[in-house]
Amino acid sequence: MSLVRKRFILRGGLAALGASLLMPVFAGPLKDAIVDRMLTRKLEQAQEGGAAAMEGQMLPVPLPPGARLEKDFSYGSDPAQKMDIYIPQHTGLAPVIFMVHGGAWMVGDKGMSKVIINKAARWLPKGYVIVSVNYPMLPNSPVDQQARDVAKALSVAQANAVSWGADASRFVLMGHSAGAHLVTLLSADPQIAYGAGAKPWLGTVSLDSASMDVVKTMEDKHYSFYDKVFGSDPNFWRQVSPYHRLTKAPPGPVLMVCGTGRADSCPQAQAFAQKVISLGGKATVLPQGMNHGDINGKLGEPGAYTDTVENFLRSLGVS
């Protein structure tokens, strides 16, 4: 398999995963089995690097006038340790959206259309730099190592921010699905990031993860792919659980976006937010009646959803 990363190689793979996660979780035994089998098979096919092309998944990102892309900026020696840097025309202490893609900790890519196109269209003209991050994934890199890789990427991005016309002190972490879990894990225990040389950031936007409390996820009925991701050791569950790693207020406010069409996302977001608040931090839950993929892909499109996220960014002082 080439270094195109273990993306959703099969046509429609990402869309199928999003559609699967839209269904109410565990609504009945037959539906449970069908959805679980379909989702697991899609992930297996993606990891195997099936034969179909990726058309529709990796469209070129239209850049506004004067903006540029610094592609595949390395933050380590692993071929997967790359970042794409989207730089607006006018920079100089620009704020930074540091975006981490999802894909069940197994697949996905920083250049996927739903990861970047609408976010670039919205925030590049407003003067934001956008950093979209790849990281080694399962089966080669366990979840705790993925968090450390994202932390390393953050450290390198902050160290190079000035060369992109950005401000290392004006970063906002953002992630979707598995990426939301990873950035929230860093916010729950910022020592993971500080240990990699990263500096504090202004806040975190978590887009629809159902793994804020990994212990609860694994002890409750769950999709079988979670067993591949988190294994059977409760000690490991706690180690990679944002809820359990959270012992003091995060570095900045947290916005938890969750899909109301699934039964597992909003309750976990609410429990995490309540714990943040109980520790003296700031957290907001933003329920959205859209599917898992659209919570990522539609962010940046004109409308109330994007406006609310942008207002959160503005409240951090980054616009």
C-alpha cells in the first residue's frame, strides 16, 4: 500500500461511516448487528487499502485570493507525521485553528474534504491560519501514542507559527470524532502536550465524540470496533479517557458539539462539561440535529451552527 495513508480508500467509505453513526445506537438487536457489521467491515476495508479510488473524498481545497498551502510539513520522522498549513493572505500574529481528523483511530486523512474545505472557506478570509494534522494510527500506533503524536504536532506547529504569520499563543484545538477524543484528552490532561514541548492554548472545540468517558463506553454496550481500539484492560481505558484524566480545569474553555441523532454522544459531552465546570473551568455543550459526518463537514457553512462556533472562537479573543 502506498503512503496515501490508510484513508477511506473505498468510495463512499467516509459517508458510510457517518451514516452509520447517525443511527440511534443500539436501537434493537437486529439493527445493532447490521450496523456493527457494516461499520466494522468498512473500517477493515479502509485499513486493507481496497482497490477503489478516493474520488469525492479528497477534493482540492479552493483557496481565497492570496492564501497559500504549505503541504506535508513534517513534525517527525514517521511518514504519517505531517501537517498541512493553510495560510491566509494577510497574516501577522494570526490565530490558529489546529484541526485533528477523525476515523475511529484507524483511518482518515488531514486532506479529506469534510475535514478542511468549509473550514478553510470560512476562516481563511477572516485571517485564521489552519493547521490540519495527520498522525500514525492503529494498528501501528495505539491511542495513547496517537495523543502524544498530536501533542508533538502541536508543539512543532507552535514553534513554527511565526514563520506562517501566526501567533503561538493564539491556538485553538479542534477535532472531529476520534480527533475530538484526542484533542479533548490533551485538554483534560495538558501535561501530555506540555511534555512534548507544547505551550498552553486558548480553548478546544470537540466535534461529536462518544468517547469522553472510555470506561463507560467499554462497560456499556458498544460497537465491536471499540474493542480493537481500546482493548480489554480497564487501566488502559482510564489512561485514555478524557473524563478520567480530567483533574483540574483545562487550559481554556471547551465547546462540546454533539449529535442528537445518536444516543451516546451528548450524554458523554454533558458529563465531561459538568466535570470541567465543577473544577472551575468553562465548558459548553452544543447539541446539533445533524449526522456525525455533517457535524464536521458542514462546519464553516453559513448558518447558526457555524455562527455559534465562531462566537465561541471570538469569546477566546482569537478574532
